[in-house]
Amino acid sequence: MSDYIYMLESHLSPDQNRVVEDVQAAAGHAGMNIFLTGGAMRDMLAGFRIRDLDFVVEGQALKVAKAICENGGARLVSSDDNRKCAELVFPSGVTAQVAMSRQEKYARTGAKPHVTPATIQEDLRGRDFTCNAIALSLNRASRGLLLDPMNGLADIERKELRAINTYGFYDDPTRLLRLIRLQVRLEFGVEERTKMQVANAREAEVDKLIPPRAWSEELKRIGTEDRPSEIVRLLDEAGLLAQVAPALSGPKLNLAGLAKLEKLIRLLPDDLPARAARLGPFLYVLTEKLSPKEKSALVKATEMPKADVDAWQKLEAKAKKLETALRSPRIRKASQVYQILSAAAPDDILFTMYHSALKPVQERMKNYFQKYVLTIQEITPEEWASVPGTPGTPKYAKARDEFIAHRLDRKVKKPVEVVPEPPPPPPPVEVVVGRRGR
């Protein structure tokens, strides 16, 4: 087995490994070459957890994506007929992109690219940064072969972001936004020539040509990051944020609120559903100081999809039910708090932790994460096996809930303090009194 295949499998979760197998099988059945590329390869080689899987097919990628949906149970989230790529989500929650190996040519800055099929090598040479221009072959004859035509592996080892094309920021100005986000997430520096290219592009005001929908997508990606406040701060300092939202500046830029949100995010599990649920709370906090008119202007300027707007603007009313349930005086047991929060939506939990000013609500949420969840995690497989019934049946679910309630609500008896008997008194000391000498 190739060292890179072993490295990949060790970095992927079991669900992600199954997705790689399914996509590889679909491409093989269609007789097309397939490669793992982009952020997945970058994160693997840099030692980060792989979030999303990016596949490139030398051939009809949309045909492969359709086959995966039909045979693997994946759901098509979106597709781009121009770039021939599709976003998929699998039943396990794993997300993946399947794209055609392509070349893109731009008639003018920020224009829709003219796309033509290309080899994987040509595809990699046309990407944004060298760290994203690495591919791993998943084909039977060359499985595990690493393709690195732009020497991106060396830049990853140097922790440096280097643009591939001198005119890359002119062709696609959204790369200015992506550079800042990757800089914060990876904690990489920016290569000197790339800094000059950024300065030249900004002087030519190409940032004003960033499409509105690209801003919407970028805000969505920032919302899933671990340090959104730092990304937003750098966008503001660079003057880029003002291009899309002039109101998000000065005292209305809620960096303190975003920093608070970041701390709360660390309490939630770092899985795909929880990370995706950050968008609504992020947008709420980002725009918390804006007027309704300014919020509407942001939605219009970014052409934000209705689903994203609803995740943000309907969140407060939706999360109110959770706050009401947690503040109830009838909640007297730990198991009741656990039952409410374990069934709650992640975005409702995150918003309530951030927004609620009620002390009982905050204390119960704090106990849930710092005590109750840890208590359940300490239950051994042998103890779970003692729960009667067959997993997946209503009888088992009821018995499992009762088992959890007993574990959380039981009172741990304090050990009886054994008081040692006092030692026997020492024997009396005989004092001999002598006569005084004269």
C-alpha cells in the first residue's frame, strides 16, 4: 500500500473512507480516472482534519455524481453546469465535491469562465494556490501516486501560501477573500510575490468586481470556521468588507460578539452537523448591531439564498422554545436537562448559550456540557450491553433513556469517613526531685 494511501485512510473517519470507496467505484465503473484533490489533500499533508472531500474526474463528472446518488444514496446539494461539478451530501453527513478536470479562461476580470476539459496536470496548474494544487490518484493502475506539479508540498512544509498564476487575482477576485480565510485557518504566511500580486490587484480595484453570490458563499464558509472573528477583522482591515457591507465597520462591527461565539463553539462537538449549524448564529452575531434596513441591504448585496437568510433571521424565534423549556421550574433533575438538550438542534443550542440572559438557563447548559455529557461518555461498552432489548427498537430506546436517567440522577454516596481511634495517652513520667545544694 502507498504511504500516501495509508496516510489518507488514517486521516479520514470511517464514514469518509466509505465515501472514498463509493466514489472510486463509481468512477471505475464509468471507466474514468479519478483523483482526490484540493482542500482534502492540503489538510491531510498539513496534518489537519479533513473536512470535505474534493474529487476530480477526467471525464463526465456529472455522470459520475448522478451514479453516486443513484447507487450510494447520496443527495445532490448543488451543481454547476458550466464548471461541470456537483456538491453531494451522503447519508452519514459527509460532504463531497465531484468535478470535471478542466481549464478555465476568463474574458475579463470576474467574468464567467470559459471551461474546457483538461488533464489532471493541466487542472492543477490552473488552480489558485500551490497548496491546493496537489492530487492523489485513486485509479487501480496508479493508486497512491502523488501529483504535485507546482511544488505545493514544499510550500505546505514552509507553511506558506503562494499564488500559482501572476494574474490569478485578476481572473478570479474571490481569491482575495479565500487567501485571508486560508491564512487564518492554516496559520500560514503569505509569500512575498503573492503579497505584491494582491497589492497590484487591489490597486486595480478588482475587488469591486467580486460577484455578489461569491460574497454570500464566502460568508457561509467563514461561518463554519473556528476563528471567524479574526477572518472578519482582516477583511475589515483590508477594506474588503466595506465592498459588500459598508455598515459593517467601526462600532457596528461586532468582533467582541464573534469572539464570544468562538468560545461557545468549542463546547459543541466538532462534527459535520454542528459545524454546518454555525451559519445562523454567525450571521446573527455578525449583524447584531445593524438596523433592519442595513441587514436587508446586506442580504440584497450578497444575493443571499433564502435558506441562509431563514437560518439567520428565524433563529431567535426558533430558539425561544429551547430557552422556555430550560427555564421551566419543573426541571429538577439532571436527566431532564440532558433529555432537552440532547434532542435540541445545534444552532438553537449555540444561539441560546450566546443570547440568553437567564441564569438558570445558562447554568443548566453549562452543567450539560461540563458534567452530564461527560458522565454519559464514561459509560463503558459493557455497561451499554446491559441495556435490555434490541438496538433500534422502541423497547430498547425506552430502556436506554431509563438507563441514562438513572446514571445522571443517582446520588453518589459519600464514602464513610473512618475516624481513627486516638492513640493511648503516654505513660506518666516519673519526676525525681533532688535536694538543692548549698
